[in-house]
Amino acid sequence: MNNEPIKICILGGGFGGLYTALYLADFSWLKSGKCQITLVEPKNNFLFTPLLYEILTGELQRWEIAPSYQKLLAGKKIDLRQDKAKGVDLDNRQVQLEQGSSLVYDYLVLAVGQKTRWIDIPGLAAHALTFRSIFDAENLQERLRLLEASGRQKLRVAVVGAGPNGVELACKVSDRLSPRAEVIIIDRGAEILRNFAKGVKKAAYQAIKNRNIQVYLESGLKEITQEQITFFCNDNLIDYPVDLVLWTAGTENIDWVANLNCQQNNQGRILVHPTLQLIDYREVFAVGDIAEIRQSKTQIVPATAQAAYQQASLLAKNLKLTLQGKSLKHFRYLHLGDMLTLGKGVAIVSSFGINLTGSLAGLIRRLIYIFRLPTFRHRWQVLKNLLHLK
Ligand SMILES: Cc1cc2nc3c(=O)[nH]c(=O)nc-3n(C[C@H](O)[C@H](O)[C@H](O)COP(=O)(O)OP(=O)(O)OC[C@H]3O[C@@H](n4cnc5c(N)ncnc54)[C@H](O)[C@@H]3O)c2cc1C
């Protein structure tokens, strides 16, 4: 009889991977030692991205939104492997790691998220900053501090991309640099927040207007230099002087994921069954931004933390059902609503047709996110800090 534990390997400790691991760790059959769970993650700290903007305005501190994996996984039966996957041999069930070793698995979870997509525009990669990691936030914070200390009358920031990332960032940066802020948003599309409900767009436009943020839509970038951003808008070529350019206009799968020997859509996202299993490899699951999960023929589950969080819960259950030899459940995405921060202390919370804006919405958003933070202990520490409890 084979007494080897069943090896479950999770690649990536973000919303998809970390939450899957935490759900699995709570199952009693796992505590019996029949399974060995390994989480492969190169970073020291998890990042709760929806609250990253609050670092810029000092509303939240690093420890609150980026707790260490060591702390989150303390006392849990999960082996943390601080390394980066550099490829997977799906046929031989092996993960190659950057530090040279490899891992053999019985079940694999792919949850490595995406990276920034750069497009070929002169000066873009050299001069624009991204906003996806705690490093990005702290780098931007330092750049904003230097700008504030420069004594200049106008502090000019261009945000490229009018999706949620661009709109939230523009409002927060504007508040941080107020009253000297001169912020613009540039986007190729015809409107801001393309896939969002009317009420959310309306609140965002109001926040933008209140801050005198100029929005240039249907505009294509031509060039970026250290002092200037050049773009086409309504057949005009605009040279706009800038101190900072922030790039929020796209993500893509990392190279080895895009080259995996499995079915992908035309943007390289991995196609999965509603059970979250890969089409040709039933022992491999994919969740989060790297996967294309269809709710119906026309409806694709969005690449958001909200969706990844829901997938993690189902994935943990499906792994358990697999080990019990039972049939797996289908993923059903439930859109609970949208929440955007629209400046310091303010937000829009839109859920099931009800829209709340302003500082009350800011507080509700903060509280909802605190309850979504990983582990009860961490949630409680952040909540205590908010309530000024010892
Ligand atoms: C600034 C910002 C704000 C956002 N706000 C919201 C919001 O308000 N609401 C919302 O729903 N969504 C939001 N999102 C989107 C959300 O963060 C993503 O949809 C979500 O994180 C996807 O989860 P994931 O598990 O696929 O990837 P991630 O959470 O990105 O996790 C991927 C993990 O994999 C690790 N990794 C990368 N490469 C490797 C490798 N080769 N080997 C091993 N590990 C690897 C990474 O270090 C990371 O920890 C925001 C994103 C950003 C950047």
C-alpha cells in the first residue's frame, strides 16, 4: 500500500492561490496528514491590491494590506516554498523552479496572476511607472514626496488608462498633491470605466470633475519623454508637460504561462471547465486572472479579486471532492457589486442597484475589505487599528 501523502502544489499566493491554500488548510481531512500542500510564491508578503491606493495618502500602512506569508500561514499545514515557478511539464506532472529544483505533484493549482503589458510606444517603458505592487506604491509615494518638496506651483501627473485602476489612482494622486495637483487621464476608449454600471460611472465623473482632472478619451499615445507626454486626441497632436506618467492600461500572462501546452484564448488566458480544471489535464486547476472561465457562452467571469476569491473557495471544495472520488461542482460567479475609492476617505459602493457615495461609502468599503483580508487574526489587527483599540 502506498502511504505517500497526496501532493497538492499551488503556484502563486495571491487572491486565487493563497485563499485556496487557506480554505484547504481548514479542512479536517487535510489535518490528518493524507495530503501535503505546497504553496510556491516568490514574495515575502501577500498584497491586498484593492487597498493599495490608500498607501499613497497614508490612510493605510504597509503591514495592513501586505501581511507576510509567514505570519498568515503560521500554524497551518502548508509548506511555503519561497521560489518562482519557471515552467510546468503538464505531461510529467512537474514544476520547474527558478532556484534549480523541481516539484512533483498529484494536483496542481495555477494562480500566478498577470504582469503589466507594455506596448511599443517610444519612452513608455523608460518613463512611465506602474501601480501593481507594494514596491510600485512605495516608489510612487517617494516620487510624489520629491515632487511636493520641489516647490513647483503645479505638480503634473498623467494617468494612462481609464479603467478602475486609472480612475482610482488619478483621484488619490490628485488628493495627495492637492492643491497643486494637475492630473489628466488619457484613454483609447470612448468612455471611462467601460464595463461598469451607470451609477458608478456617474459618481466617478463627479469625483473627476470635483478635482479638475482632465479626461482625454479616444486618445492614442505617441511618445513619452521625461518632461512631456504626446498623444493624439480628435486629430490633434497634444504635447502635455508632465512630472510623472502612470501606466495602468493593460496586463498579460507571464511568458511560461502563455507557452503552456494547454488550451488558451486569443489573449493567452487558460481555458478551464466550469469545475476550474484545465480542458486536457483534469488534475490541474487554474484560477484568477490567468484563467478564462465562462459563465455561459457569451459571459466570461471578470479578472478581478472578487472573482478569484470566489473561485478559491470552490476550488478547495473541488479538490476535496476529487480526493473523495465524487463529482465536482461548477463555478457560478455572483457579482456582489463594485467598490471604487474616489479620493481620500471617499468611495462609491454599488451593490444590487443601490449606490452609496462619499465618506460613508469610504468607511463601508474599508470595512468590507477588512473582512475580506486573509486570516481572522490579521482582520482583527487591522480592525483594531481602524477603531483605535489597543
Ligand atoms: C492596484 C490594483 C487594484 C485592484 N483593485 C481591485 C478591486 O478593487 N477589486 C477587485 O475585484 N480586483 C481588483 N484588482 C484586481 C485583482 O488584484 C486581481 O484580479 C487579483 O489579484 C487576481 O488574483 P490572482 O490570484 O489571479 O493573481 P494575484 O493576486 O496577482 O496573485 C498572483 C501571485 O502569484 C505570484 N507569482 C507570480 N509569478 C509567479 C511564479 N512564476 N511562480 C510563483 N508565484 C508567482 C505573485 O507574486 C502573486 O503573489 C486590483 C488590481 C490592482 C493591481
